[in-house]
Amino acid sequence: MPRVVVFLGPSLPLEQAQEVLEAEFRPPARRGDLLAAARRGADLIGLIDGVFFQDCSVAHKEILDALGMGVKVVGASSMGALRAAEMDRYGMEGIGEIYQAFRTGRLVSDDEVALTFDPVTFVPLSEPLVNIRHNLRLAQSSGYIDPEAADALLQIARSLYFPRRTYQGLLAMAESQVPGWEKFRDFLEREPADLKAEDALLALKRLSELAGQSSCQP
């Protein structure tokens, strides 16, 4: 059985990930962690979460070195999506909508996936902009808000520094600035989506497929 290592944090609860894939789950990757996993015998590496601003992030060179050692590297959702969009030409495999958005240039900033989280439990303490964008699109397509309100809400979300970017903060600012803002609140109460979690699940299922762990898939 291939040895699978996955770097996972706030994008998906560990318990949910373990239902999909039998792997060695590690905290969000710092610089050197991915290469160290490859050197210690990992056959498959899933890069989902990694540090951004609080420490040095995963280096492109260590991904190249791991690929050169014959390790399969799959990225999605957060840091994994960013690095896969930059490294897929060298053999890293990207999974999911967020990866595709970075690969095609629809998204370009690390700020899109950045958030703060509890360092012990990895519970998110802020909301990544990519999730807010996604829910605004869904709310608009479902008829909750019009394009003007969606754009105005997005501009407010973008103006917030990522540690302070929450739906509560967004709606508090929107109350005095965006007509019909309460319709987006209604949408969030009924039909919220988590694009980062969805992409993380897709990546875990892909790793399960690569590892031949069909019995672990739901």
C-alpha cells in the first residue's frame, strides 16, 4: 500500500477527511515539510493547507525535488491550489475549482484563500475571500440578490483585511451601504457553501483513487 501524507488544516475537518482517505494527516505545511515527507518515504503527497504569512510557505523547489524523486504530489483548495497552478507544468496535479481559477488567471492573489484559524483545532476564525465570492455567485444565481448587490458586497469583502474577513463583519458594513443586503444574509442562513472544503474532498478522493483505496471512499 502506498504511503500517503496529506497536509491539512482549516479547509476540512480531520474527521471528515479520515472518512475519505487512509493517510498520515499533518498540519498545514511550512517550508521544508513537503520535501521532508518525500525523503521519509511518502509515495503520494496531498498539499491542501499551508502557512502563508506567519511562517515561510512551501517552496516551489521542494515540490520539484519531490516530483524528481518520483513522488506524486496533488494540490487543491488553499496553498495546494496555488502551488498546483504554478507547478502543474512540472507534474504536480491540481484538483478542483479553486485550482482551475488560479491556473486560468481568474484568481491571482494569495489573499483569495488566506484566513486565520485556531492553531490547535484548526477551526477557521475568518472566511476566505474565495468562499465569499462563491456564495455571492450562488446567491445571485438563486435570485436572492441582484448583480449590483453582489458586486457591492464583494467590494466590501475585498476591503477587509483577511483576519477580519467574516460574514458577520461583511454584513455589518453592508447594512448601511448595500440595498437588499439582508437577502444575502438569508441565503447564508439557508444555503451556504464551502468551496474550499468541496475542493479538499475532491483532492482526497483523487488521492484515494491513486492509492487504490477504493474501500475508503464514501
